[in-house]
Amino acid sequence: MDKICISADSTFDMTPEMAERYEIKVIPSYVRMDETDYFDYPDIKQETLFEYYSQTKKLPQTAAANPMEYEKFFIECLAGHDSVVHIAKSAWMSCCYENAMIAAQKLKNVYVVDSTTISGGSALLALEAVKQKEFLDAIDLQEHLFDFREKISGSFIVETVEYLHEGGRCSTLTYFGASAMQIKPSIIIRDGRLTVGKKFMGSYRRCLRDYIESTLLPLEENERDILVVAHAIQDEALLNFAIGQIEGKHYFKEICKMKIGAAVACHGGPNVFGVFLIKK
């Protein structure tokens, strides 16, 4: 059986500790603030990004690694391995997949999978790759992941649409309307794209509760093994409240909590909260 290296774009939002535990190699994207480029992983923290925007009212810019950087990364991954299976950020959201494919075509035994999702959804796909790599060769693993990604469901709720507006993902009219009416929209990942889902009204605590309820039900449609929470909640009490809503279902065997990285937080803003799970 091939010795397969599993790799992923940093926007899968696993912590460095988690990535090391599961032996997943990670290639960072970039975040630009003023004239300086930083690796989004693991250099820039959420707090730094939000503080920068608060002070400058300028949204940090994000960029994927270029094809040459992917090529160098894949060569490093191949050292000691027969092949690489790479989990890429959705091709509809970034050029990460395209750049990885350009690099892979110059090398042998590098297989790129468009996750068609982001953050916790890509993390679930990477975990499935780790689980199956002992039983499948690289080509079969890639095919398995193509099928498995269709079972992954993911969405976010945002406290403010300000960051979406500044990033050009929300019109000015929608921004002012949502702010005036205290609307907190959910953002659903569907067919690799971000689309507006159900809208919630009231305090963010109430909206979080309602979002979790509507996202998880009916519970029996979801696999029990794992649910991933990806968030940028700064208030520990609010985070515990949200996690408690999920734990209160007594359904999922494991709830994996991850802070979203800078490249994702740039668009969601403070207190964004996402749920990713596997459909039966």
C-alpha cells in the first residue's frame, strides 16, 4: 500500500497541534495588512486582524500561495512518501485549488481534491482522508473523497455583515438594512459557493440559539461521530453558551472546536460561528 501524505490548505482551520496529531501537512495562504504580507497560518491571530480593522477601517486582503510555492510544498510532502493527497479550499472561493493543480501537473503522484467547502468542512474531509489512507491507494482515496465531500454540510452565522460588506460580498443597501433591523444572517456553503441562508433577528445570543436549533434538526439526518465548530467568538461565556446548546442534544460523540484562521475571519468578522457536520 502507498505511503500517502495528507496535506491541506490552511483555510481548513485546524490548529497546528491538531494538524501535527493527524500528520497533516499545511500550506499557508497570505494576509496583507498595509504593505506587509503575513502567513495566515499560524502567524496571524484573530485578535490582531480585528484590531487592525477597528483601527484602520481597512479590511485585510487575502491571497493564495502561488503555483511555485505549491510545487515546493508538494516536493517537501513527497519526501518519505509515495504520494500526496491534497485538500484544497473550494475552487469557487479562491484560486488555491487552481494553483495547487498547476503545481500537481508538474509532479508525479500528487492528487488534489477540491473540497467544495472551507474551514471545518475541509477539516472533516481531511480527517476522512487520514482515516482511509491506510486502506486505499492515492487514486482510490481521491475518488473516495470526491464522494465523501457530498455528505459534508456547513454554514456560519455572522453577528455583523460589516466585514462582508467591506469585502464586497454584501451590498450597501443590505448592510444598512441588516444593521437597522438587527438581522444576523446565516451563510450556507452550497455547491462550493457561499449563499445567504436563513436570517435571524434579535440579540446575538438569541440568534445563535435559533441558528443552532435550525441547523441541527432533524438530528437523525446527521452522522453521530463528529461535529466541527469553527468560530471567532471572543467572549468565552458566549462560546460556552453556544457549545452547550449542541452538547445538550446528547447526540454527537465528539464536538471539535476550532478557531477560524485569519483568511476566513477576514470575511466573517468577530463572533462568526460555524457548524460543520456529515449527513447520512
